[in-house]
Amino acid sequence: MTLQEITKNKYFKFGLAVVIYILWVIWIKNFWFLFGVPVIIDMHLTKRVNWSFWKKRDAPKSKNGIVEWVDALIFAVIAATIIRMFLIEAYTIPTSSMEKTLLVGDYLFVSKVSYGPKLPNTPISFPFAHHTMPLTKATKSYVEWIKKPYNRIAGFGKIKRNDVVVFNFPAGDTVIVEVQETSEYYSVMRQLADQLKRRDIQQSNPIKSFEIYESMARDHIWSQYNITVRPVDKRENYIKRCVAIPGDSLYITHSQVYVNGEEQEHFKDMQYDYFVKTNGKEINSKHLERLNIAVDDRRYIASSSLYELPLTNENVDNLKNFPAVSAVSKYENTNINMANISIFPFNTNYAWTEDNFGPLYVPEKGVTINLNIDNLPLYRRVIETYESNSIRVEDNEIFINDKKVDSYTFKMDYYFMMGDNRHNSADSRYWGFVPEDHVVGKAVFIWLSLDKDKQFLNKIRWNRMFSLIH
């Protein structure tokens, strides 16, 4: 029997299909799928059930083009869904938070197998739609009749420091539908709570605790807007650089990140905001274009002859040599008054900013910490939201699930993520840790890059195509 005859033999095809299927079941560690083996047996050998129910079993394929198209479409949808779920998925960069490592208009592939594919929490959903049906603003693309707990299949490795990671936005569990593209629910709530407090101060009313103002703000938002709550796998996808892994201690001083007491490596394409003072003249836009500073990133105050620009170290050196430039100074936020509104952990006892932050311990699975009133704000969301416990505080004593405690053991690993565009990135400094069950995959390479500031073929950034992400 020739090799061609062997490969066409139905028993060979059956054996190959069963072996591949069983290996897949072992990989995903869900042995309920072994009930699918009888289906494979029937499809290849007994053929008692017409699995292609949309066509007659004896209908010749060559005579029915519609059936062939249906076959091809169903196969394509199934194949693409499996590839997206278990192997690799395409993403695009919508914001400048990772510049200059990743640019607005970069199209990239994200590897699911690098850290292990995460099985969906909501397995029944419309193909290729993330959380909202196409052509709608609020119609869910998924149903929650079946909810699955967190489960991750074995991957090639674990997240390392400085990996560029895609993850589900942790603070995206609750969404204001009307402003979901521009505003984050918790940020809106805290800002409204601050406004209510300021109003009482201006009107000489008794000042309440900030928790009460938050409760008032929450009630107002829920009464005025449409609110939706999303499962983990249907939250927005974010992409950042992992700067600290489970068990690390992190702090930031004058915008320099330190992990376990050591300076974080300064990447070539990392950038910060700088003030660029000129001698009264504007910098030629062509010069800024050559420095790859996007039009949307150019902020100029004519009355002060002052630019505010996000710059890499290389661009700082270049601008200092411009004849029109008289001074270049790095921006640093020292306004601690907004710490409890916009900077994690949103507590007046932690007077942190994005440039001076920490120290902060990143939770590691199985590690037990001493828990008290002072450090509870750092880990309350982890304990309460991500690890599904109830917390209450009475007379400075902490109760978890109605049991008085002075310690806590973490159930998951957590990560601290930051954008390479350090002053223009909504990252862990603003909303806290990324739980392991939110991790989607590792950004691998850019396959296309389009510059929205240019036209026609000039839009294509040829030098970025098929480049690896570091």
C-alpha cells in the first residue's frame, strides 16, 4: 500500500483525528470533552448521524455551490475561533500609552500559548465580537447562561519582567455605556464624589467621610446612566509592559521605577513628558515629524512660547540642539492633593503621584501578609473583588467573610503594568494590580503599521512591518 493510499484510508484518518483530539483534551485539562470521541467515530466510521445537517447526505458537492459556500464558511468560522482562542489573535493599538515601543495604528499578533490560553468565562458568544454586537452601542455579544470559572491551559512559560502583555482591563468590570469610550466608571465616581465634597465645603455644610460621598456618587451615576457589568473575558483589552511580577516590591521616585531596590532598565523607546521652552518662535512641524512626534501629542502654549511634548532620551538630546529651543525640562507631578481621586489606592494616607509612588508589594499566590487598617486600602480590591470575599471594618478591626482577621493569604498571582509613554498611560498606577485570570497573552510582532497623520501609501510605516516587539 502506497503512502497516498494510506493517507486516504478512513481508518488512518480516524486514528489521526482521535490522537489529535485526545492530545487537545489533555492539553486543556477538561476531560468532559472525551465525550466527543464517539462523534469522531461516527463521522469517520459508522456515519449514522448526518453532522452536516444543512445538506443532504447524498447530494453531490459539485452540483450545489451554496452548500459548498456554507461548508467553507462554517469551517472558516470554527478554525478562526479555535486559532483566536488557543493560539494567536490580532490586535490594534488605539492609544499612545506604549509609545514609542508601539505606535497608534500598529497592528500586532498576540500569542496565547506564551503564558497558556485562558478558557473563556462566557463560552457562548457571537463570533469575532468582543463584548458588543456589531453596529450596536450596548447590545451584549455574549450570553451568561453558562459561566465557567477561571482556567488556564499550560503554556510555554510565565510572565517575565518587561514583557509586553495584553490583558483584560481590571477596572472594566463596571461600565457606563454612554461614555464607555472615554471614561472609566470608578474614575467618574471618585471625581463626582470629590465634587460633592467640595460643594459641601463651599456651602459650609458638615463634611462627610469620602466613603459616603462615593456612595452618593454611585447612586447618582446608576440613576442617570445605563450601567453594564462585564465578566472578566469580556472586559476591554489593554496592552502594557509588566514592570513587576508576583512577590516583587516596587516604588517610583522622580519617575524612575525601582523593583526590589534596583532601577528598572530604561528602554530606548520609553518616553516622558517634557517642557520645551523656545525663544519665541514655533518649532517647524517638519522637524517634529522627523522626531516621530504625532500631531495629537504636540501641545503648544503660544503666550509662553512653551511646548509640552512626550520625548525619548534621544529626542531630548536632539531638541536641545535646535536653535529655537532655549531649555528642556522634564515634567514631574507633585500634586498630592489628587492622590485619593486618581492614583491607586485612592486613599489620603497614601500621598502618591504617578511620578512618586510606593513602596508597594505585588501579591503572590500562596503568600500570607499581615493585614491591618493601614495596608487594607492596598489590597482591599484584591481580596474583595478579584478573590470574591466580603470585607467590613468595625472599630479598626477587619472582618473577612464575617471572621475577624489580622492576615490574608492570596489566592492568585498579580502583576504591575505600566505603559512606556510614562506620563500618558492609564496603567497600574491609576487602577492597581492585574490578576492572573485577566492575562490574555504576550505581544509578539507587528504585521502592519499605519500612520493616521499621513495619506495614501505614505500611511504605511514600512520599517515597522513584521518587526518583533521588545
